[in-house]
Amino acid sequence: MGAAIVNDMDYTWTFEFDTREHQRGDLAIMRHERWSLWRQLAGGAVGACALMTLVMAVVNPTMRATALLIAVMSAFWVSILLLRGVLSAYQFKKLNPPGHREIMIGLNVDGFRTATFVGRVNINWPAIKRVVETSAFFLFYVTGTAAYYVPKRVIPANQLPGVRELVRERVAPPHVTLTDRT
């Protein structure tokens, strides 16, 4: 964990990329994304269809090939959702060679910024659709399903109130979910 710079609500944190933390961050993003309920309903519908097809295959043996195909397709789509974090962590490691996996994240009155070995991203506050605080992360959504995460472990406890205040000032109230926990 690197040093933090605080200058009139200008925060910058640096930390080393961690695969497991990235996967947890991705799961937190999936849990809080706008399509979360839809994804759960769609997953339930696929599961129900697969179960009905398997039951029909037991009752009617000529449907076994169809049941197997539907079961394989269902397992494929579920695994894609679960592997999203693993695949993005792999991509990060592929683009950022060992020794160059430090991540810089910053917040100030202009917006959110992040930088790695391969590039920089600056996002102005009006482009941030929603901010969610969980027990482990701040999630900065730029669409209903895409977000940047900031691990709370890199933010010193004395800076958390200032970060929350900055977010509340810059993001419209119905789009902010902060816990005010340390």
C-alpha cells in the first residue's frame, strides 16, 4: 500500500494488483449492478427450463440428447458469469507484466482517475452514474453494469469521511449508497 496524498479533497492511493481482491471486487460489482435482479431471474428461468427438460428426459427417453444439450448450455452460461472476474484478472496480468502491476486511484473535485502500466483513465463526476459503498469497496459505476472498484483497505480510516463527503457533493443523492462505516 502506497502513501496517500490529501490536498483540499484530492485523494490518491497506490496499491499492488491482487487477483483475489479483483475477483471479490468483480463479484461486488455484479451484486450491485442495475441488471442484478434481471440476471438472477434469467438464471432461474434457465435453471427451471433445464430442470424441466431433465424431468422430461426421464419420462421420455427420446429427449435425453436434448436434455443434455440444454444442461450443457445452461452450465456454460452460468460459468461465464462466474468466470468474469477470473478472466478480467488474467487480462490485467497479461497486459501488465510482473513488476508493473501497481494501480493508482484518485478522487478529487474533478472526478475519478486511475492509472496502470498500460494507461490512464479520467472520469468526470457527471459521467459517474452511481456510487455504492460495501464493507470492502467503493464501487464507481459508469454504466448500469460497469464499475471501477476502490478497495477500502487502501484508504486510511481518517480519509473515509472526506471521501464520503466528496462523493455526496459530486453525485446526485438517489445514486449514492454509502454506509458511513469504517
